[in-house]
Amino acid sequence: MKKCINTKEKLKVSIAGLCILLISLLLPAISCSRQIQQQDSLKVLTTIYPLYDITRNIAEDRLEVVYIIQPGESPHTFELTPDRVKQLQGAEIAFKVGLGLDDWLDDTIAGLGMDTAVVEVNDRIDLIREDNIANPHIWLSISNSMIIVENITDQLIQSFPQYREEFEENKQKYLQELKSLETRGENDAEKFKKREFIAFHDAWSYLARDLNIVQVMSVEPFPGKEPAPDYVIELYETVRQYGIDTIFIEPQLSADMVNYLAQDLELQILVLDPLGGAGGRDSYIQLMHYNLDQLSKGLD
């Protein structure tokens, strides 16, 4: 299966330049208002919606939790604007996935001279690697999400020890919900008639590992970039080799090429959503129930 491009390398130059431009405009406002904002609320920043939802389930109303990448956007293709940079203001902690997906956050915070602690949530995850590059889409494994819950809770307790008991209680309650979700996924997977599938990009390796299925190829080898002709030929051959009859697209990325492929090969198109945040998928648990529904339809 083809590997997605390292997002850090793709965005590093443009974001570094943006940070330099924004520092002169935003740093005075950040310096003046940081103390007032921290008195009003304790703020935690997250990069993507799933991390936001997991964090708010642990923190509940004790912390203000915000996220940068909005519903409908992809972390592979989104643009960091001045308005988004302002969201960082006053955050004491920033949670990111890391592994090249959202490493622009470090450069941005450093460029603005902020003392926000940037914390990766991938600690203790059994990473899937190809060519020694780790797949960053760790949150799409339900078992991984339970480790992420533990990692986030540990950091919140370290940063806000006055709320330790509440965070621990919220964590246990949330882990029970995730365990029920995991059991649902295992039960669904036992009924799948097909074990191989093709998705838009390689976001689904971890969930596939959980469910004992295999993503044999991606429609786009690099998110946001249409494949070369030889790759398209390989895609056609893979569809025929495995008897694929469904292609899974994503709401954050253009499906123009998939529509042509599906029409030509008479394939069903279904949507897998890696990020959620809208359309009845406005919690991590709702999002994963939706994705399990879609896989059940496509692999039946």
C-alpha cells in the first residue's frame, strides 16, 4: 500500500514563513492579554476534532478545549491562517498527534514566542511503519484511542492536579464507552464477507489491523495530489485482483477521480470519515460508529 507524504516536510517552509509574518502582528496582543485569558479560563488546544472530543470528555467543564482544523478540512491540505494562529492564544497545553501529521504546531508556537507545552498523544502506541515512516492516523483504531485517553489524562493531571479525581472519574467512564464501541467493531468484523478494501488514502491501517481486514491500496498515494497514470493502472489491476466492488472516499478530499473510476468499473462509493465534527458525527464515538456502519455495508 502506498504511503502518504510526510506532512511536516510539506508544510514546514510555508508555515515558518507565515509565522515570521504573524509574529510582528500578533505577539503584542498575545503578550498583553495572556494573563487576563488565563484568569478567565484554563485553555487546552488540540489540532484535530477527534483529539478535541476525547479531551473534552476527560476535562468536561473544568477546561476550555478548542481545536484548529475544522470539520470538512484535512490536516494534509489545510492552510494555517492568522485567525487560526490567534486560537493558540492563552493555551497552556496543546495536544497533537505528531508523526508528521501536525508537527507544524511546534514551529508556530515557537515562532510566536509562546510557552504553551506541546504534547504528542502517540506514546505507547504500537505504530504501523512503512519504509521506517510511521502512519500517523493512530486515532482511527479504537484500541489506540483508549491509549490516547490515558495519555491525555496523564498530562491533564500533571498540568491541573487540582482536578485529578474528576479527570480520573471521567476517564474511566469514557473508557467504558470506548470498550463497548470496540466490542461492536469486533462483532461486526466477524460478519464481513470481504477482507480487502480500497480507501481514498492510507488513513485506515490501524482500524484494519483491529478488525483483521486489509487496505490493499489507496486511491491517492499522497493526499490532495492526483495519482500518476501508472498508479491508476495499478489501481485498476488491484480492483480486479481482489474483486473489489466498493471504493471508500473521504468528505475532506475531492472525489472527482473516484467518480470516474467507480463509473468505469461499476463500483459502489461509500464514505469513511477520519475526522468527523459534523453531519451527525460530532463526537469521536459517533464518528467511529458511522465508520463501522460504512465498512459493514462495503464489506458485506
